[in-house]
Amino acid sequence: MRANVLFLVAAAALLPFNVTAKDTHSSGYVQVSDQVIAEQRANLAKNTEGKGFGPQSPRDLDSVTGNNQIVFNAAPAYTEMNLCNIHFHANAEHKGGEFTRYAGNGDGQGYQSGYQYSGQLTEAELAPVENEVCPSGHGSLFPGDTIEVHYVHSTAQVKPGPTLGSCLSDSISNPQFRVETQVYVLVNDKNAGDFGQLTKHETVNGLHQALNIPDATGNPVQYAGSTTGPGYNEKGSPYQVTWSVRPKVAKVNIESVGAWCKGNVFEEDHAHGVRNLVVNPDLLSKIGQ
């Protein structure tokens, strides 16, 4: 995971080429077999069958089909809710739009898996940075990496803070949840998006709001789902979530992400793992209904 990108021809620095996190720094990493992922999916099906779990997340956004019969009302627009948490995952949990390249099976626990930006970057954008970015026991972030950012909103009277617990209230035990989702690719470019600004929040008309969620990355795909994360690879999530996932990727300055990880109200300092893509039709809602 630590190998740097090799620059073979200096004159090619301005030429675009395909890149993924796997291409740039995951050489030598041993991934679990397809059988491990298949067993996890089989256990998920077994552990949810006949138990009334609602539709699950993440999913392939380009597939509208789903057989799950549990329905719930869509959450209000995020501008009518309170922002309660912002966090991000290493690689996209969802598949679709400009993030369709599979990173691989990973370690079987949600790391080095998920989906990556399928577009092109330049060697300049991929140039290594001096300091480690958001280091953790699962590694650091590098130029060229993809992250999926979740702007979590709640109808409860809450304020921004760490974990899903910040989205819950003693006064309302069943608030509605909405996750506004943006996939970013990290680049070594000070002119790219500033993550501090992209996560900036303040109170607007009495509601805690994220002020700069991108609005030029395509029409969001909205669907009924659940909370995510690798802890749900083999069991169902009991939470009902309205998802709104933008299909286009935005570029963000990797150093601004590193600065954010060093201090924020959400107490986030590293990337989270990803849940396996949910492919069982019985655990998916039908998009567009």
C-alpha cells in the first residue's frame, strides 16, 4: 500500500491516463478470495430471510430493480433537516456513474474493496505528497484514491457530532434519516476542491446545514436503503435511510482532507471501510417507486 507511483517519462506529466488507488499503491496486497465474499453474502441472506428487514445499502445505482416489500416515506429534503454527521469511506460503497471500477475483494473486512473513480487523472494530480494523510491501522490516503462522503441528516432536534448517535434524540426515538452522498477523488492540486469548505456547516433558519454540498455533479439517485459499513456484511441494518447519491465524481485537494482529519467536530480522523455491495434482490428497493 505504500509504493509510490513510478514516473517513467517526465514530459508526460500533463497527459491524462487511467488511474485507480489499486493501480497506484496496493501492489503486493493479498486480497481474500471470491469464495469469502460469496460466503458473506450467503450469510447475509440467511440472517435476514423472513425477518422483516427493510431495503439495504449500498447498491448498484444503475440497476433500478429490487424485490424488498418494506416501504417507508422518503425523508424530507436535507435543507429541511439537521446535519448530524459527516464521515467518509475509503473507496465508494456505491457503484454507478463515474465510480464503477471494482477495487477488489480487499481484506474481507471492508478495506481495499469498494469502487473507484473510473475517469482519468494526470501525473501531476498523482504526484506524492510529503505527509501521511489520515493515517490509521488500515493505511493512509494517497493521490488518486476515491472516497465516498456521507452527509448524514436527521429530523430530530440534534446538532453535528460524532457517529450515528449524534443523529438520535431522547425526544424522538424514530427520526427520519437522509444521507446526501458525494464521491470524491483525491488529487495533489491546491486548486481542486477544499475539503474544509466542502464540509463547512452552520445554522441556517434554525437548522444545522452543510453549506457546500456539490450541486454540479449530476442529478442525485434517490432510493430507500439502510446504514452501511462492513459491520453489516453478514447481517441486516435495522435503520431506514433515504439515500441521495450524486453520479459524478468531484476532485478534492488531498492535503485539505488531511487537514480535516486532524480536527473536526465529528471526531473523524480516518477513512471507514465499505460494506459489500448488496446484490440480493430481496434486500433491495426498487428505484423510482
